[in-house]
Amino acid sequence: MKIYGVAILAVCFLAGHILGDLLGRAFHLTGNLGGVGFAMLLLILLHDRFNKKKMITAETESGILFWGSIYIPVVVAMSATQNVRAAVSGGWVAILAGILGTAACFALVPVFARFTHKTRNAS
Amino acid sequence: MNELVKLLDKNGLVFAFLVVGVIIWLSYLVSKKLTNGRIPGAAIAISAGLVIAYFGGEKGLASVPAFSGMALLGGSMLRDFSIVATAMGASFEEIKKTGWVGLAVLVMGTVVAFFAGGSIGYAMGYTDATSFATIGAGACTFIVGPVTGSALGASSDVIAISIAIGVIKSVTVTIATPFLAKRLGIDNPQTAMVFGGLVGSTSGVSAGLAATDVKLVPYGALTATFHTAVGCLLCPSILYFIVQSFLH
């Protein structure tokens, strides 16, 4: 049943948000700290566990996969409801930060790639 | 006409499905026909969303009568719910196999993008800790930006900038990857995982690797998925506190 997958997703989502809220409160902030990240890690671990015990069917998985596939449309809706007119004044920030931030990450690829060759040779 | 607007407002979420469906269909058409698939349809659709929002009001398109449902579809509840769902594509065993390098690149990629993006924002006038963190988080991915921004209570225009940064990153990664792959040594699963973990941007990484070597796509996408989780975890917490201690 697809709803089982959606229910598993809902459990992870809520548990992650509760954890994030508790963490936020611990640091005296009103916001939610890393709730989405916790929820993702929880889903990965739960799915892994269920998969090993063969407790999850393809039908259940499809309930989760549907919501995963809807994330680009949701992000499109989100970007269509932002205060873009106010952001345009900072247009150059977006372009510079986007391109230079990406370049910095690209530059690190060969540095870390070297370590993977080392670990592979060692093992 | 008035009756129709009332009907669409009452069934806002359903109408939003239709609106977004049409935006995405047109964007993928543009991606295929005009750019030969070089710029991913998703990146065009998100950019189109930002352009459309420009012609709306404070809440973008949702400020226009009949389109109020867009705010629900693009709101934080459904956004976070669908992001969490994408994590199912990743396996904990695979990430363990890459060992400490796999973890190191996830943290390094997030930290480097965060401070590179945030510093540029700072240099251009966004000097408060919340804006620094939101803009820096946007340089991770267009998901981490708004998640961090709403957690820290950033203003909508800063959140919009963080989305724009993430979109530009996605486009840059998609276009640059096939050209730079050889020079960066991205020709095996291990390096592809390092690449995905450092760069993040799942849509950019998977589209860029697809143009490089289709066999590398799942490896890059795997670590890129984790990159978003690590970003959502670190940016509004530890990294924000570091920034706060410097800017106060």
C-alpha cells in the first residue's frame, strides 16, 4: 500500500522536526535547527533497516518516491512565491556567489580525489 | 470572471498543481528545443518561477488573486516533506564504503560553499549574520538556502537571493562539468562521489554527469543527496553560530 510509504515518510519528517525544534530551543532560537537533515538521515537509516529485513515492498516505496519526484515542482512553486522584486537589487550577489562558490568547490575535487586513490590502493 | 477567480482561489492547491505542471512542461520544451538539453529543464523552470514572481507582489505570484494556492504548494510544509523523500535514493552502506573521504567532502563542500557565498554577500552589503548564513547556504544548494533562511528568520528578499544563487550554481555545474571532467579526474565512481559530495546541487551534478558519462550519475547523485542533508544540518546551526560570533 502506497500510504504505508507516505506514513513512514511522515514519521521521519515529524521526528526530524521535533529533533530540530528541541535543538533550536537548546540554543534559545525560535527556528528549527537541521530538522530536514535529521529527517533525511532517519529515512535513509529506516529504509536501510526495512530493506535488509525485506519488510518494505516496491508498492510502499512508490509512496515515498512519488513525493521525492514532486520536489522540483514544489521548488518551482516556492521560487514563484518569493519576493523577487526586492531581491533584484542584489542580483550581482546571486551571480557572483553562485559562480565563485561553485568554482571553489570544483577546485577541491582533484585534492580529495587523490585521497580516494590512496585509500583504494591501501585496501 | 469574478466567479472563476473565486473558484480557483477556493481550490488553490489543485490549481497550483496545474500552474506548476504547465510551467515545467514549457521549461522542459525550452530545454530540449532551444538549449539542446544543455541547461536542465528543472533549472529553467525554477528560473521561470523567479521571473514570474517578479511580476507578482510581496508573495510573488501568490499575491495575484486566483493564484493564492501557489503559496501552499511552495510553502515550507510540502517543501520539506518532498525534500526528505528524495533521501530514499541514498544508501548508508554506499556512503560507508567511501570511508572518511566521503564524510570529509560532504563537510568540506558545505563549509567552502557557505563561506565563499557568504563572504561575497558580506562584501556586497549583506553584513548581518542571518543574511550571511542564508546567502552562504544558498551557495550550497537552492534547498539549503531557503531551509536555513526560514530557520533563522531571514527576510523574503534574502531567501530569494539564496534560491537564485542555488539556481545559478545548478546551471554552472551542468554546463561546466562535461568540459572540466577530464581535467578534474572525474572518470571513475570514486571521484564521481567526491565530486557530488563537494559540489552538492543534485540536479546540476546529475545533469552534468549525464553529459559526461551516464554510468557515473548514480554515484555523484548519491553524495549530492547527502550534501543537502549535511547543509540543512550545519548551515542553520554550527556554521551560523561561527558567523554570529564574528559579526557581533
